[in-house]
Amino acid sequence: MHRESVSINAVISVVRDYLVLVMIAALVAITAVIEPKFMSGANLVNIMRQFGPLIMVSLGMTFVIIGGFIDLSVAGTINLVAVVTISLIQPLGQVPALLIGLTIGAVCGGLNSALILSSGALTQAEALFITFGMSTVYSAIALLYSGGSTMHFWDISASKSVFEAIGGGNVGFLSVSFVIFLVCLALLWVFQTKTSEGRAICLTGGNKTAARLAGVQVSRAIVVIYMICGLMAGVGAIVLFSRITTAAPVIGAGYETNAILSVVVGGTTLKGGKGSVLRTVMGVLLVILMSNCLDLLGVSSYLQYAVKGAILVFAIWLDNRKQA
Amino acid sequence: MDTVGSEVILTIKGVSKSFPGVRALDGVSVDVRRGTVHGIVGENGAGKSTLMKILSGVYQKDSGKVVFDGQTIEHTTPQESMHRGLAIIYQELNLVNTMSVGENIFLGRFKEMKGMRGTHAKAGELLESIGCKISTSKLVSELSVSEKQMVEIAKALSFKSKLIIMDEPSSSLTGEEMCELIKIIHQLKAQGISIIYISHKLDEIFDFCDIVTVMRDGHVIDTKPKVDFTRDDLITKMVGRTIENEYPERPRCAGDTLMEVQSINTHKLHDISFTLRKGEILGLVGLVGAGRTEIVRALYGADKVRGHRVLIKGKPVTIRNPKEAKDAGFGFIPEDRKLQGLVLPFSVESNISMASISNFSKFGFIRKSLEKGIGTRQVKALNVKTPSTRVPVRNLSGGNQQKCIVGRWMEISPSIFIMDEPTKGIDVGAKYEIYSLMKEIAERGGAIILISSELPEVLNMSNRVLTIFEGRITGEFDPESTSVDKIMKAALGIVGGCA
Amino acid sequence: MNRSGIGESLYKLATKQKAFIAILVMMGGMLFSGTNFYTVYNLLDMLNSTSILLILSFGVTLTIVSGGCDLSIGGILVVSGITAIKLLDFMPIWLAILCAVLFGAVVGFINGFLVVKQKTEPFIITLGMGLLLTGIAQQLTDAHPIPAKNPDFMMIGNGDIFGVPNLVLIMLVCFGISFWLMRYTQFGRNLYAIGGDYDVARYSGIDVIRTKWIGFVISGAAAGLAGVLLSSKLNTGSSVYGELTALVVNCGVVVGGTSFAGGIGGIPQSALGLLVFGMLDNVMNMLNISSYYQVMLKGTVIVGIIWLDCFANKRRREFV
């Protein structure tokens, strides 16, 4: 065995793994120096607030990617969950509306997995097209349901206290949404690393054929990953519209890109099998910090979109080199 | 034909080649003469295909000299080799399935042939010259193996090859198709083209080869005109040791009927029914593509098959997917361990524990300590050579990787163990270990269904053999008391010699 | 054989000629619609509208046949269109167009590098590239469409020669060139070989890296050209048309019979596949279907097509 090269390789892979942390630290340092407003209390609160919707969606996306697939339908799911939930607060009450909203998210995910399984799609590319198509379908349903109009909290006379709490409330010195995030993170982390179903998902992503032949229930794993992704998209939608107190049928636009970006940047490989929700948290943090810094530095949001695309390309390339 | 005096077209002198941990070729020297059919025999792992890959440019030799048609050959590529007149026809066949016959023959030479019309015209000519009547516009995916081989031969001829290497060409041919091939070989010989014919089937070697080289463990043992060899002589030189030491004593533990399979029917299989007894090793013998793997996959639920019945201990069992098969007591070693058996980037431990996850989880939660125990236990029991159970399984050698898959199933002690090519690409030492393991399993009451392309392996280890031909069971034999010829005839379907 | 011969051949026909059947179904349906579908004006207009997508598809076909795909065409489309319009202020039309096409070729070159040399998965990396370019396009236009000020430029996309729209003529020329390329040149045949079996192609001495790479460059250039034509037609540079376009074009190529697996299909097949989408758009407009439903229908069709493609592959495959 070549001992020398093994240890050098180990060093390189450690560096690559922590590249994200390093980049975050560098970005923070640079921006703090250039723009002192960065470290202000208001800005930090702002950062924490942006955490909510994106992190929820990204956590769900992590599972799909670990399972070896991809989900481009989250934007559509968010649109649908948002408009339906907000519209049901008045007639049904906030708790039923909330539950229905989450169910819709899970159903969208379940539908995605049903299509993928029934067609026998095996590759990420096929899943990409199917879920993208479904995104347009879900978005269109959202548009039709809402008639294209946006609903606001001030239109609703019934109690919205739960949503208001999610949107702006506090538990101690932490925001409610942050607590929800911590709870979701804990549950998902335990699920991924410590349960047999979580292991089944990793194995499915590692080698679908081998997993199946070893008796792992691959089909069930696929349903689970998409339902989790749909459910978390639903959670993200609720946090989102609670925060901005309105739900437009296009509210979810761009979330699929940001979510995939967060997962990939965080270090979870697109090839599947390996990864972690904790890494995704780091990825989201980086994406949000980056947006925040670029905002403070006066970079237009369009250019930021382009930068994100560039980083996605770079991150995928880097991920590819790592796996080779 | 007097071959002794004819000119040498290929000289191999002192060629050696090593891979990490394995010395594949050690000082190999051989001369091939013009216009002869030169057979190379040897067991799996003897070094035959490594040598051929060096000649054709896929591998580069570490040392030694190769002289072809007067030219000394150093570093070369497959394409250069073809242009030089040295063609090789692989067992896996080097054709693009989605393209036509004509285009395949002139792959990459479209311009030279002046486009589609020129390509098909010349291709048609070449095929006719070997008596093949396939239309050049037919897609390769629609051809039978024998027809594909003819396309490959036409391709070799298109390069005006002086030497054509055929690597195990007969493994998927019927008796008739084999006759066709022999006819073509004689034709090529008459044209002054030399043929290197690689095989481990002695009958073919004795049938139409002029000179025979025996290889074993990376060495050339002997090279003589065929007539100077006797069959026993050849076998002894091939194997190098008495056959008894290659396999453990055959287990004789067959007991009551354990499983009954009734009427498996798919578009490839026809009315497959058989029984399996406790403690028995049942061998499935047949050509590549006859349907052996399809049978076990249908049984194991890996392929969607309906309409058949499986009875285990007299009770009907429904198996629609591998999980249900596993629950019913099956174990399954797939044909291709890298693609179908292992998750290569995952640890040895994970790969071994894959099938027994429910054994080390409680209420859905994994107990890491129990999983670790499984890994260490199987690595020890099967003597898997690995620095630790945490390393990625891709770092292990083929034999040790295979042992991991075996260990995976040993952990749950299946009562019906399906093994599809369990010793493919494994060194002799590891093979013996796996044979011993099979014996142990049989002695403990487990039943094994064994598929192998190594006829000696199946014949030496099985208690009973089923011959499969074109999706049908053509015979059931006791390998101890039946002649190899009789079994092979049943496996080849049609009886009869050549014109 | 379990299945009846007729049933099996019908099934084969259905999956191989999905595009043809889809078109027949739509044309049949429109017979009873009482609209102006069956007029020369409408049919020509339909062809005109689809021309730009067709040009895109010719380029993409090269990448898909060789085993990859190109989802960045939407991004290239919008950026090159905007670039052309902006450059019109400084240089003659032909030069501006050339620059735009070259831009597309450069992006294709980068795509090729990442996919072929760096061996990255094409679908995700070209998707990322497309997003990057869309962002750039939005930045360049500040999300407001930029009007062109050059009437000659507008004529390219909107004029006609003897009643046949310029776009259709340009599209036909592109069709001819790419058809010849794929069917009658070594380069084209090599693309098929690479898509059919990468290793066999490599062993046969085909320069797989260079060939596949050039395929991406051409795809990018075609997208660049399409972008210019689109800007000319709309007489503005807009960033709007990016995302769905890439999906629609890639799907259209698959519908026509060029599978993502590579090695099969071709230009005429892709053209037929895109015509399905072109006709679908036209039919939906004729039937006055609201734009909300239109998007949903298109999405449904995309899902349906890919689903069918996968399902057909599943039946062909023996193993998981």
C-alpha cells in the first residue's frame, strides 16, 4: 500500500471538506471589514430570518440527493401549499389549514415519487425532467386555484396567531422559526444517521441495484425521500408566507435552485449515497451570507443570480473532481 | 498442412506484466507462424487474455519484446494495432449496438469509404467473402452472437489483418454456429491469415488447431504441434496439479425436498420447473445467454415474473421482489459483483451488513455496536484480507470483495443460496476458500443453486446438474456418474458433428 | 411469445413514432374544432413560431446523440439576443450577429470542457450554466426588455421572401446543414458511435473527446444564432424565455426519437418532435386556452413524454 500518498490524499480531502467553512469565514471577515453594517444587530437578525424557508426546503432536498435523485418541483409545491393554506385559514381555522398545507406538500412529493417509480426512471436526469414538469403543473394549479391573485393576512379576519408566531414570534431570545428549524434538523439528522430507513436511503443512493438485490426496499426509500422533500417544502412555504404575511402564487420561485445550491455547496455529493443534513446547514448559511454580503456591497440581485449559477457550476465541478 | 517450415509472423519474447499485487505474465515467449491456427489453452487466470491485451495495445507490457510482421512493437494503441494487421475479437464483442453492420465494420473510417454507400458496398463484399448473408444495414442489436462474430471477422478483414486473435469465441455458439465458425477459420487459413484461438475447451483445440501453447499462472508451459500432445498431457500441463486438490470433497448431504419451482415462463424462459433438496448443490449448466441467470433472477424476485409457483417445504410462497425472497430464506450472489453486488465507495462493514439491517436495529433505530460486530465477525470467519472494516470496499481485491458479499448472506444463514458466478475473476486460493464454504453451507443443511461458466467447477461441486438450452431445461444429470460429453451435448441442444 | 404479434408491433409503433402519432392526434382533433387551424396562414405561422425552437433542437441533437444533453441553451439564447441588440449600436448588423453566435460557441466550448474533459454530468452542469447565463441576462437588461433601434435588424426576423418567412428559410438551411452533418460526415457518424458505445468508439480510434466537445460548441453556436433571431423577431432583447425553453427543446428531441441514452435518433426525428410542441402551442392558442392552462398542459406533456420514454426503456431493459 502506498502510505505516503494516502496521508496526502487524506489531507486534501479534509481541506476540501472544510472548504465551505473556510469560505464562510473568509467572506464574513472581508465583508465585516468593508462594510461595518454587516455586524450590526439588525443585519444579524435579518440573516437569521432568511434562514427559515430556504433551510427547510434544503433539508428536504438533501434527502432526495442522498437517495441519488433530484427534485426540481419544490418551487411549484411551495406555491401550491402557500396559496391553499392561506386561503383555508378563514373557512377552516388555522390549525386545520396548517395541517392540510403540510399534507399537500407531502402529497406533491408522493406524486413525484409515484411517477418516477411507475416509469422505471433510474437516473437523476430522468427525475430532473419529471419533477421539473411537475413543478409547472403544481404552479399552474396554484395559479388556477388563486385566480392569479395574492392573498394577504390583513384580508383574513380569523385568528392567524399560529402563523404570526411562526412569522415573527419569539421563544425566549430565539425566533419561533429558528426553533422549528432546530426541531426539524434534529429529527431529520436522527432519521438520516440513526434509523434503518435512513440507512436504506443511503444504500439506495450508493448503488440502487446492489441495495435492491440485498433486500433493501428501494421503492419505499424513493417514496420516503420525495415525501420528505415535499413535506419540508410545505414547511418552508408556511414559514415563508407567515413571515411576509402574503401568499402569491409565485412565491416559491427560485427555491429549487437555491436549495440544490445549498446542498451541493454544503458538500453533499450529487452522486448520492453520502451526505448530511448538517452539511446542508453550512451550505445554506454560506448562500445566505453570500447574498447578504453582496446586498450590502451593492451588487444587484440579478448579478447575484448569475453568481449563484457560477458557484453551482463550480461546486458541481469540484464535487465531481472529489468523487473521481 | 506442413506448418513447421512456414514463416514466423509474431514473436513474443520474455514478456512480463504485473498489476498491483498480481504478476499476470512472467517471461512469456511464443512464436506464431503464418497461415496456422495457433491455440492457446489455460485456465482462468493463466494470463491468456492479459497477453492478448498487450498484443492489441490495451495494456502495455512491463518488459520483453514483441515483433509482428517484422516490426518491433513498443507502446501501441488498439487502433495502431488494427492498422498494422493485428486484429482481436473479444468475448464481449466490440461493436456499437445501435449502429448498422456496415458502419460497425468501418467505424471511424467513414470518410475513407466515401460515405454511406461506399461503406455498405465494401462491407457487403467482406461479408460475402466469408459466406455471411447478413444485410449490412441491419442493426447490430438485432444480430445473434454468431452473426456478431462474423461482423467482427469482417471488420478484421477490412484492415487486411494478417493475424486474428479470437478470445473464447465459442462460449455462446450452438453446434451449427460452431461449424460455421470453423469453416470460416479454415477459409482464413487458406488465405494465409494466422489465427490465435484462445479457449479452455480442449475438444475445440484438438479439432482444428495446428499448434498449441499451454499457459498456466502467467507462464508458457509448452508449445507443440497439436499432434504431439495427448489429452491427458494437455490437461496436466493446464492444471499443473492433480485435479483432486483443486476442489474439496463433494458434499453429500442432500436430504428432503426443500423447494419446488413450477412453470417459470417469460419471453426468454419456457416452462422451467425443478426441485431443490436440503443440503444439495444444484448446478445450472448452459451456454452464455441460455437463461440460467434469468431463472434465478425470476426465482429471487429480481425480475418481474408472474404465473409461476414456488413451494418451500410444501407451502406456497409469493416472491415479488428481493426483500420477500430474503424473508423466505433466500440469499443471492449476483453475476457482476461490482455493479450489482457492492456499493463500492461504502465501507466493508456497510457492505457486509446490508442484508441484515433489521438484525441490528431496534424499533427502526440502528445499533452501531451490533453492526460493528457483524462486520468483524464475517471478516474473521471468511478470512477477508482488509486493514479494517472501515475502509471502502473498492480497495479490496476481487476475491475479498466477493467474500464480503458472501459474508453478507452468511450473516442471515439463508436456506436457499443462489450463487451466480461466485468465483469469477478470483485467484485460485480464494476460489478454494469459497468452495470450502459452499461445502460447509451444504453440510449445515443449506441448499445452493450454482451457476458457473467454469464447467469443471460446476461438475465438481454439484450433486445434481440441470442443463439449460435456449430457455428450456434439457436434462438432469448426476455429474459423478455421467460423462462430461453427455452433459455438454444436452447443454448445447442440438447433437451432431460438423461436415 | 406471450403477446400477440399485432399488439406487440402496435406497441412498438406507438413508442417509436410517438411524435408522429401525437401530431396526427392533434391534427385529427383540430378537424372538428371549427377554428382557422387548417389555413395556409396558420400553418405557416406555426412553422414560423417553431423555427427558433427547431434551430435550437438541431444543435441540441448533436449533444444528445453523443450521450449528453444541453440545458444551457435557454441561457445562451437570452444572453446572445441581448448581446446582439446591444452591439447593434456600435457595429454593422452582420458583425453583431457574428459576435452573438461566437458567444454561444464559447459557452458551448466551456460546456464541452466541463462535460467531456472534466467528466461532469452534463444535465446538471449545463443546467447550472443556463442559470448563470439567465442571471447575467437579467443583469444586462435590468429585467426590462431592451428595444432594438435598427429596422434592418428587425427585418431579419420578421420579413419574408416570396411569402415564405425569413425565419423558416433560415431554419430550413440549418436543417439541411445539420442533417448533412449527422448523416453524411465522419464527424456525425462518430457522434453516433460515441453515444452508442463510448469505449468501442474509443478503441476504434475515434477521437471521442474532440468530437463530443465540438458537438457542444455547435450546440452553443446554434443557440447563439437562435437568440439573435428571437431578438430580431421580437425586436427586443429580453431575459424571459430562458428556463422553460431548455426543457421543452430537450424534451422535444426525445419525443422525436432521440433518446437520452445516446446513439439513436437524428435531425429529422428531432424536428418532428419539436413540431409536436410547436403544434401544441398553436393548437392551445387556437382553442383560446388561457395561459395558465397552457403552461400546465405543456408541463404535463413533458412529464408524460419522459415517463413514456423511461417506461419504454424499462421494458427494453432486463435488469433493475
